[in-house]
Amino acid sequence: MDDLANPREPLIQLLRLVIHMAVRVLAVLMTFVILWGVADVFLVLYQDLKSPPVFMLNINDILALFGAFMAVLIAIEILINIIIYLRDDVIHVKIVMATALMAIARKVIIMDFSKITPDYVLAVAAVVLAMSVGYWLAVIKDDKKGKIHYQQKRRQEK
């Protein structure tokens, strides 16, 4: 087992290479998903604007467009997560939580309250609250770490 802890171990190097190639493939695929998502937003907007009454959108059309926009933005956030993972070889909790918050915000925006139960709304509210508190804690921890690093750097300069 000691060899597996060694980063120079050939098996570990091979596994890291395989994972990095898989992540690169995911990045390329996510780029295609983003482009298809943008094309879908254009298509939905075009179809909504050309249908009678022409150049008028009702609230359901606008909410559907918001959902499509948010889906593309979430895909972009996921692509950013992938790129940061490739660059740093670490998963950044704050960025992942921000992506999750955006996803739950999309859910809240497109929620049709006439078709869902009150306990579903409470469950979504609990998820929003938990994710918000978790993100806040991650930001505070990152902020404290940054301040400590800044203070140590200033002491070294003196």
C-alpha cells in the first residue's frame, strides 16, 4: 500500500493520466452541451416570438426562457468546475456549491406552484437554506484563510 501513496508510482501515474483524459473528454462534451443549449434558447425564443400574438411573450413563455437560460448558465458553471479541476487537480467546494445554488435557484424560478405540493416547496426551501448556509460557511473559511495568508505575507515583508 505504501507504493500507492507515492506519486511516482507507475500505476498511480497511469490512473491520473486516465482520469485527466476522461475529464478532458467531459470538458469537450460540456462545451457541445452549452452550444446546443444556446441554440435551444434561440429556437425557443424564435418559436415563441413568431407564434400568435406575434412578438408577444406570456408569463409561461418567459419562465420557460428563464429556465433555458439558467440551464445554459449551470452548464457553463459545470464547465468552469471541470477546467479548474484540470488546472488544480482539486475540487473547489465553494465553486461546486455556487453551481448547486444556481441549480436550485433555477428550480425555484421555474417552479409552477399550481402543480406542486406544499411539502415539496418546504423541501426546496430547506435545500436552499442548507446550501446558502454551507456556501456562506465556505466563503467565510476561504476569507479567513485569505486574511491569514495576507497577514503572514505582510509580516514577511517587514
